[in-house]
Amino acid sequence: MTVSPAAAPMGARLPSSGERIVDASGLTKTFSDFWMRATARAVDGIDFHIDRHEIFGLLGPNGSGKSTTIKMILGLLRRTRGKLVVFDRDPTDVAVKRKIGYLPEETYLYRFLNPTETLDYYGKLFGLDRKTRRRRTDELLEMVGLSQVAHRPAGEFSKGMARRLGLAQALVNDPELLILDEPTSGLDPLGTRQVKDLILELGRRGKTILLTSHLLADVEDVCSRMVILYGGRIRAQGTSEQLLSDSRHTLIRVPRVSQKAIQAIDEALHRIDGVGIEAVSAPRQTLEELFLDIVEKARAEQVATSGAQSGGSIASFLKADEGASGDQLVDSLVKSQDAAPVVQPVARPSADAAKAATDAGVLQDLMQDKPAPTPVAKPVEPAKPDAAKGQVDLGVIDSLLGDVKKDREGGA
């Protein structure tokens, strides 16, 4: 019998470095009408920060100020009051934009561009060279499961497929800060699980991620720290353990036991602590686990589907670990060289031999002055390798002239 602490997150993340990527103090945004009269205070004096290597959750109902806060971080809206710095700069600084990847709440795509053209376009906006754009495009489409529709217009995509392409677009510049506004919106349970796994993997590899979602279970699974907004103000903030720990109950998980054992445990609790068992239930799998199990079985049976496929491994440019040794690079190059097939050279006839055979055929046609049975020509010996280029083998010509002379005498 073991005592289980609060549920742990889905995957381990890098510890926060203490370096602040986003720092807000007294941040306020008030919207005004044409006559500069205040109409709404969307964000009201909030204080928060986001550390490097952190997956940070920004939560709240509609109208709580989440999207307004994100737009101020992106430099799309100017703050009314307070302090806000991103990478130690003002958010409106253009240099900051290169370090940020953004997936908006609504996926905006050019309808007549296919995924390959879309990612190539955004890669050009970030100044990536052609070779890098092509490599990243292939890796990202494989990662989000859109390789099989790489040349299909985005206007034909479902909402979930467009969401996958939007996520790839947000990663094309290999950002240091990734801002995801409702990243699982429109995705099926399988796609939702893949996106959550991707977020955790990016966090482990050093990305700083700001996540907003109305699906609180998604935030609970991936975020290490979060802020809950309501009416433009912070109502609660802290780590997942601090906010979600239940101090009123203790969870005890054991293998299935008999009713007699449960009664004995209840009596012991009454005798020792003066409390009893509130409820006894058999564990069951979640609906997500059941759904994923059904899908995996269907895939094992190779059932066809026209939707997006399961995502592949994370793109190599996103998972390149800094500080990799040169020995590892050399080893990988040696292995690839050893695995390359050896191509044998194809033997080619010499230029002199080819020309000699051609000249002999022309002379034979010219020397025939009447129809006659086709003479049986002697085998033409190939020219010697050291024959001078452009010269005709005189032995071949003499042989042909002798055959023609015999044919004339026979005809006379």
C-alpha cells in the first residue's frame, strides 16, 4: 500500500534558469473611443513574469484579458500604463520578433497556398535561405502529420488540419519564445494528445512557452506555472503543485481488496484518526485512453483515412542540443559514408573505335554502285587505345575495298 502525492505532470521539464523572458509590472490596458473616453479596462495592473525554459499557462474565461495581454507581449497593442519587457527590450522592438513564434486563436492561412508554399513564405519573412527553408518545411510537415497533403491547397483543409499547419508555421523560425493561443482548438483527441506531447518535448529541449487554453486539463498536463485572470486582474498564480494540491484528502491506491479488508481499514481509521472512508471505487481508464487505444488498433489494421496522419518525430532543427561534441558529428558522417552504396563505373567504348566503325559504314554505302547481295563483312576490330583522335583505321578501309573489288569481278 502506497500513498500517492498530487498527480505529476505528463513529462519532466527543464528547471527554470531564473532568467526572465517576459517581465510585467502594473501592466494596464484601457481601450478608448474616438473622443479618447475610456470604454473598457481589459487588463488592470497585473504583475507576472515568465522564466526561460518554462511552460507558463495564462488562464481565464472569455473577456478576462488573456488575448489583450498576449497582443501587448507581441507588440501589437501598446500598454496604457505599467512596465512590460520581452527579452530585456520593449515589445515593439523589431529585433524581438525574430525570437518569437506565435499561433493565434484563429488560424489565418492563404487559401490558395499549399502547406509547402505556406511554410516557405513564412520562412522568407524570417530571412531563411532556400536550403534551410526546404529542410525545415519537410521536417515540420512530417512532425505535424501533413506530409501526405503537402501540395493540397490550405483552403480545402479541415479546422484541425489548418491548426496543425498553423503550429508548424509558428515553429519555422526556431523561436526562443513560443506563444500558443488555444493550440488544441479544433483538434481531435489524438491530435490534442500529440500537441501536448510536442509542447512537453519542446519544453524539455529549452523552449520557453506561453500557453492559453479553455481546456483546463490540457493546461494541467503541460504547464509548470500558471496565472488565472478574471476581469483583467490576477485571481491566483503559482505552480501546478501549489494551486492544485488538495489539502483536505489523502489518496491511497492499493490492488483490489475484499470488502472485509475495506471494513477493517475503515475501523482502523476511526480508531486512530477519528475519520472514515468517504468513498470506495474501482479505477477505470479515461475516455482519452480508450479513444487512443481504439485509434491505434485501427491503424494496426491499416484502416484508410483521408484526414491528417499521426505526427512524426520532432524536427531536427528544433531538437539540436547546444554543445554537441564534434566527435559525434564526425561519427555520424563516417556512418553515413560507410552505408552509402558503391557505384561501379560503366565501361564505355573508346572514341577512336566508335569513329572507325562509323567511317567504315559510310564508305561501304558509297562504294556500292548497283544492287547486289549484301556482302559478308569481316569483323571490325576496335581501334587501339593509343590511336590518334580523329584518324580512320587504314586496315579497315583496305579490307572493305578488297571485298568491293571481288564483288565487281564476280558481277562481270
